[in-house]
Amino acid sequence: MGKLVSTLFVTLDGVYQAPGGPQEDPSGGFDQGGWSVPYGDDDFGRFVTEVFDNVGGFLLGRRTYEIFASYWPKMTDPSDPIASKLNALPKYVVSGTLDAPGWSGTTVIDGDLAKEVTALKDRTDGELQVHGSGALVRSLLDLGLVDTLHLLSFPVVLGAGRRLFAEGAVPTAFRHAGGRVTAAGVSIQSYDLAGRPEYGSY
């Protein structure tokens, strides 16, 4: 059985929208896309490559899938550790409206999310990875389906944009599984799901 592993980029105020470029996702009038780019140093690149070393398949939300599908199929260098995996391995996109995905190796999931993702985990050799896809990740966390969360916090505050943990999120506890800080100041922390929070008093 594989693990479901989420890798997410967030600002210090929790925004995950459009980290990779101004046109990546301007929905809702968001005009600060590309905020992660100034921090993309060698340390950051090494971590991303390490993550892709463990992948067995990809699970993506509709918006992230469309962003990826518009770019990665054009990257055909077989030595590229990211493009080679994204283009060759199975991709699953959660959508109730996507009928004919054009990216080779894509399957659309539009049924019972808990049932279908559990089945995907069972038959994936290696990690079933979710990249970006913040709304999907929230749903998966609420269902208790995420095994590990790699949360990359960038030293910037935007004050606008979609936030990862909004009001109404299911209370969830995590266990710290490791971390590092890049030379550019990105805090990379890995957390394993630990169930519901425990409470006490001082």
C-alpha cells in the first residue's frame, strides 16, 4: 500500500494560490502570482528532486492539473527528474466536469473521494503525491487520507489569496517528521498525520 503525500507551498499568512507565476491562477482578482520564485535556490531544488524520487503516481485537483498539463508535457528531456516522472507515471485528477483530459496517462476521478483515493493508495507502488491542489488537500485531510504533509513556508506575507487552512477546517494533529531551512529562508517541514488534537491547560 502506498502513502499519500502532499507537498504545498504557502506564505507566512497561509496563502497557497499561484506560487509559480503571475498567470498561474489569477482567479478572484489575485495579482500576486509568482511569489515563490525569488526563493527558488539550490536547496529548494534539491528538496523537490528528493520528493520526486519517491513518487509512484500523482493525484491533483482540477486547477493544478490544468496548470501542470499546459506546461510539463512540453518538457521532454528524459534526464529532467520532475518532467520525466510527471509525464510517465499515472495521473489522477479529481473533477466532476473534466471529460477528456489531454495529458497522457490521466484518469479522472469523479466519484466517492474517500473510496476512490483509498483504492488508489492500495494499488500505488510508492507515494501517491499531491502537489499544490490546496482545496483537494483540505478535503483529503478532513477525510484523514493524508499520511505526510510537506509544508514549505516562504518568508513573505501577501494579505490576499486563497489560504490553506480556512475557518471550518477539521481539527487535525500532526507529528513532526523532519525539516530544514534553505539558504533563501524557506522553512521545509514534514509532518505525519497524528489524528485529532489533544487538549490541556497550563
